[in-house]
Amino acid sequence: MKTSIKTLIASSLTAIVLSTAVFSTNISANTIAPVKVSKVGNFKRISVKGNVEVTLIQRSAAGVVYADDNTGTAKIMQDGDNLKISSSDKGLAKVVVYINDIFRIEASENAIVKTEGKITTKFLQIFLKGSAHAEINTSSEGLYTVINDNADLKLSGSTDNHTLVMGDKQKLTIDKFAALKTSISSVETIAIDKEIASIK
């Protein structure tokens, strides 16, 4: 009898300890704060530089947040209507930027810029240099793209007028992209024109 009472008391204590452990785990899991989206002022341009990957998502309220699988840190600052994002970390900084309307996307060094869903805007300019990579799905009236150095661009969506400036080394992939009118210039030709203009 004494043994069964001891066993019963021991079993009861074990059950209490286990239920307390489960209860405290549930509380700690429920008290984790949701990811906070930092609000930014209105911006029309975004400049991305360094070891950073930016995903653009269009919605009514602008904001910036680190992606779930982020491993680095990024420096984010706003200069007027230009949102500047850069990183020199060894780990890739992954940032999600919520945009309302955008006019220009600039990427340099080994930065990556991509869109989630389609970005709808009246006019859009895309400037890539260094080893930058961009995957842009857009619908616009006018699209102006400049690809320099070892940069590459993957385009999808549609535009009425597309002006493309690139050389032989750069890479352009058109995936389900349509333009009513396209004009193509060479990067080298533009550079010569600028040089002649500066001499005059």
C-alpha cells in the first residue's frame, strides 16, 4: 500500500511537471512578436548596392522588412524620394520592400532585385551595372532599361514603348514580355555620344 501511494504521488508530480512544461512552451510560442514592417516616407526610386537581395511587392502602404531567410544586415536610408539599400556583409542581406508607385530601380555591384507579382506603373527606368541581377515583372506605358558591365536583366510583363541600352557582354532574358515598340542602342554608342558632347 505504501508503495502504491508513493507511486501515485510520484506519478502525480510527474504529470504536474510535464503539464507545466507544455504550458510554458505554449506561452513562449504565443508571445513571440510578429515581424515588424518599418514604415518609410513616399519614394519613387530605389538604389540597391552590395551583397543584398531586394524583393519588391506593390501595395498601398510603403514599408521595409527583412525576409524570413535573411542572414545578413543591410543599411537602409531614405534621401528625398530615393530609398537606398546597401550591404557589405558576408551573409546575403534579404530585404522585402513594399512599394506604392516606383519610377526608377538602380542596382550595382552584386545586388539582386526581383519583383513578387507584377509592378504596375506609368513609366519605369531600370539601371544595372557591375554584376547586378534583376528579375522584373512590370506593366507600364514606357520602360527604359540600361544594362552595363556584367549585369543581367530578366524581363516579363508588357509595355507600350521600350528603350533598351546595352552592349555585347550584358545579358537580357525576355520571359513572357511584350512591347508595342522597342528601340535598341549600344552602351558604347551612348558613351561616345557623351564624350563628343563634353568636347563641344
